[in-house]
Amino acid sequence: MAMLKPPVPSYKELDSLLQSLE
């Protein structure tokens, strides 16, 4: 996900979801 870093809340939510899944 390091490659994708768009200034949008969706990215933050996705990152949070991925971390939660781990």
C-alpha cells in the first residue's frame, strides 16, 4: 500500500481495515 498514497479518507479507511485484519 506504500505505492498508493492518495489524499483521500478512503485510503485511510482501507489502511485501518487492513491493519484490523492482520
